[in-house]
Amino acid sequence: MERTPFYATLIEQLGRRATRAALGLSGFRNDTLQEYLRALFDRVAGAPGAFLADPVFEAGFGWQPAERTLSGLEGNLLHPGLVRALREPQKQKKRLGEDYSFPARRRPYRHQLQAWQALIQGQPPRSVLVTSGTGSGKTECFLIPILNDLATELEQRQNAPLTGVRALFLYPLNALIKSQKDRLVAWSEPFNGGLRFCLYNGNTPEQAKSDWRCEVADRQTLRANPPPLLVTNATMLEYLLVRNEDRPIIEQSQGQLRWIVIDEAHTYVGSQAAELTLLLRRVLHTFGCRPGEVRFIATSATLGDASAASRQHLAEFLADVAGVSMDRVRVIEGQREIPTLPESLLNSNLPRPDLETLRAQSPQERFLALASDGRMRAMRAQLVTQPSLLSQLAEILQGRTDAPARRETLQWLDLCTQAENDQGEPFLPLRGHLFQRTVSGLWACANSTCSGRTSTVLDQPGWPFGAVFLERRERCRHCQNPVFELVQCAECGAEYLSAAEQHESGHDWLVAREYDLNEDEFQQELEPINDDESEDESDTPSEPTAKQPRLLTRFDQATQRNWGLAPDGRLDPSGTVGIAVHLRLPASEDDGLECPICREKERNKQLFRPVRIGAPFLLGTAIPTLLEAMPPLTEGQEPRPLDGRRLITFTDSRQGTARFAAKLQQESERDYVRSLLYHSLIASAQPADPVQV
């Protein structure tokens, strides 16, 4: 049964839609430039200039399971009360977001069991760094040993609720803090309020009530009766150490802190790691604990590689942060379980069927055909060993890396994910990593006869400049003449090269006119300030007096200076040195540059804008495309938007995220209204009378 190709279709759609959206936003007036950029941006992923970089793929096989089941650990490693809580998590009051049950027959992953044994049985207390991929259960590596410790203490206290912080969880983002709530509720609520937790961040209210006995939902309760589990971030922890109103938390937790968890440890590098180390020293001192009495746990999906040197560096990192010796630290790595191919197929090298033949086959037939091909096995072995670029996989399969080879390789990869053996195991499950470029500007050679435009779309009479570049540079790599940034008139869209004239050492020089490249990309989504309101805000000229703005234009525009431009940027009034350039100047020193097409004048550097296409705009195209590619939600019969398709996104700008989310919602509603109007008009249209036609 043929299924829709996932990666081949998605990657093509992402590149094509980004290209169309970017060109539509820019609205280039020059058709030659428009067609050149269309061909450049819409190249196959990984080609120079393409919107999508060379995709990275990795094998998505499951993680190695331990040999023991959860029931086999009950009573000898894990507390029976905790095992019961894991088997039957609380779901009575309201539905949790997910099913957090851990059936008795389920086997934990091998790295999970290794972490449990090291943290529960290790004496004196050991610290552990867990490095494993996304979705490998790193949270269970530390949460279950901590809950096991608290369940044991609760039993020793005859089920009297525990007061005082025993375990401190540090997360870099509030979103990650909130993501742990349902799991903590599911596994803590069965202890009838004996084990409690608090998600402590800037949004924690002063007074509030929770639906759960295990949750401390407000600051007043946190200070009056601190729970044993405190989930927070570094900033709130700083406040807790110095604020007088939080002093009761520390006083009731003296000498009781036994666990410190540092999640997403890869975010702490350089000075941040040093600041974290100092912060934890203060925490230990304030809570009345010594480093050797506390178990430190760090987790990350992106730390290092599998080499011995990398493991040594990871151990040193945690030892430095925790302030303990290296012999008290253990690094635990998650390992994937790679199903072995049948022995009868390992030495075969049958001719590989073509794509159409494979698409028509069943998943089992497809598995046998792919496993019988030596190149397919080589590609599988490569991805099992390490993540690989699409170009590397194309080289293995096709022996070349040109655009057709890459596109065909994507189709082969899709078929690999759709091939299964008799046990339902895929030949090669995949996880793809896609990287989309932004456009931080366009630059062009000032030489209209530049060799870089030869045999390209730019080699047309309508394009007045030379080769076009996507990165800032001072000299053309083809003819070594000066390169300047391309700007557009905000009123009519006409394209020019922007420069500045400077007098120095007895000569006039043409240099780059500077624009801000560090502007917040999310800030670009705001409405521009009205020119009429901002015209008189400042008397300060937009350019230093030593540099006067100039526009490089085409040949046939009046009121301009025709000079020669040497390769070093020196201007020659006689026009005999270097290449011929055509400069447009302001009418006077106090006047702004004027667009030769629409006659609009520039004020405060607002008329002639460089080409900037940032992440917020491109995400507005990429996210709907990704959402369309997601599988629909099949549960339930009630209708859902986009058939229940879902995805999650992260950005590093809080305000930008809020603005982007609102804009995306607004755009989706507009698209819905447009579609509704279109279909309503089509449905209400009357058939034309042939006589009247």
C-alpha cells in the first residue's frame, strides 16, 4: 500500500513556499532580479543559496530495554508504594494530559535502570550525568529515585506529610517547568498529600488553591509549609536566597536538601556555568548542607559524543558544578537498540527495484528488497552510527550529490520508513533535522559588466549591476570590484545599491552605508512609525557629516554624477579609472535622497530599506506547512481544527512569541474567511445565459 512521501514532500514544500512568501514580501520591481532569486532560493535543500540547508537525518530506533521489569524491582530497588503509584497514577479528579502509568510488566530502558541503581544504591551519595536523546525518558532517570527516597522517608515517618525542601529541580525555561506538572501529579497524588511539590516561578500567585493534594499552588502555602519537591529556575532561586519573605522556606528546609537536578545542562556554558556553580555553592551553604551529602543530577540530549574523552569532559563538568571529586560522578548514556537484519540477507546484493515498484509492494516485501541491497544496508549502518547529511546519504546510494540525486534519496528515505519486517519493526525509522536560512540582506557588485552575471538569469539588459550575493562582502569574488548592499524604495519597490561618499587623504571614496544588522527580528513585525509623526523628532542627521549617502542607479536616470570607481573604492571624477558608476545625490546637504522613480524623499533612513526577511515571517510560512504534514488525530468523532493536527514550537523571545502567536491566529482566521467567501460566491453564482454571452 502506497503512502504519501513525508520528507520528500515536506522539504520540497518548505523551500517552495518560503521562496514564494519571501519574494511576495519583497515585491522586487526588477523582473530579472525576481527570477534570479526565485531560482536561487528554490534550489534543492543544501544547494548554495537555497532556503533550506543540507538536512540532517538520524536513525530513530528505540532505546535498549533493561532485563528486569518494574515488578521485578519492587521491594529490592524500588519502594512498593512508589511502584503502586507508577502502576496506577492518579486519574480520578480530572483527565491528565497523558497516561503516565508504568505497567508492572514494562521494562525500563537500560540507562534508566543504571541511573536508578547508581542513585539509590550508591554509597556514599553519587552524582550522575545522563546524556541521551529526546524521548528516551531522562526525566524518569532522576524523578523515580527521588520519589523512591521520599516514599521511604514517608514510611519511616508513619506517613506524616513531609515538610521542607529535599529535592531542588532547576529548569532553564518556565515552559519546561510547567511541562512536569502532570507527571508529578500522577505519581505524587497517590501518597495522599504526603509527597507534595511546587512549581515556583514568576507566575506563581500569592494565594491560590489546587485541585490536587500533592500540589502547592501559591506562595503563602510554600512559605508556611514548604513541600519536599521544589521545581524552579535560576532566577527564582536567586530571589529565594535573598528575599526576607522567602526566609521561612529555608528555615524549614535546613539540613534536609539531598537532591539537586540540573535539566538541559547544555544551556549552561562559559560564564553561565560559572554563575550556576556559584549559585549552587550559595544554595548548599544557605540550606545547611555539604556537597558530599547531596546527589547532583544533570541531564541533556545534546552533550558530547560517545568517545571516552567526551565522557571524561562531562564528568568533569558535573564534578566542577557540584563541587565533588571525580570518583563521585558517573556518566550514563542512552543506547539505541538496533534490530539485526536476517542473516540470509546480510550477504545478498540483489538488484534494487525502482521506486515505483517498491511503492506498489507491501511493507514486508519492501523490507526484504531494501535489506537485500548492499547500498541500502550501508546507508542504514551509517545512520545507526551517527547523524548524516542528505548529501552524504546521496553519495552512498547514488554515488553523486547533485540535485536529482538528493531528491531521489529523499524518496528512498521515505520508503525506508515504510518498510517493516514480520514483527512490525521498520527497516530504518528516521528523525529529520531541517534548518531554514533567513535573509539578512542582499549585496551586488557595482560593475554592470561583471563576469559573475555571465550565463545567469542576471545577464539581461534589465539588470544594471553585477553578481548578487546573500552575504556581506566588500569585493566581488568574480571581478574584484566594490560590492554594496541592495536597497528598495519603500514606496515603489525600485532597487538600488546603497553607498556613502567619504573624503579622505585628498580623495573621494565610495564606502558601504551601514544599516543595523542586529535588529530584533520579532520587532520587524510591528507596524512602522508614520513618517509624518516622526519627521521632526530629531534634528540629528542620519549619516555622519563625513559620509554622505549615495545611490548607485542605472544609466538612464537624470540628475546624477557619472564617475569612475576604482577596485579600492576611490572615485574618479573624470570617469577614466575603474568601472563606470552612476551616483544619485541629495539636492542639498540638508536634503534626503530622492527615489528617481516615485520622487519620494528619504527621512531618517526610512525610505531606502535593505532586504531583511527574518525568522518570524518565515515561521509564518513554515509552521502551517509543517502542521499540514502532521498526522490527523484519530481519537473521538468531534470535528477539530485541521483534523486535530498538532505541533509544538519554541523561540527565545517571549514578547516575540506572543506577537507571533497572535499574528498566526489572525492570519489563519483571515484565510478561513477568504475561503468561506470564495466558496460562497462560487456556490451562489448563476450559470451564464448563452444568449447574453
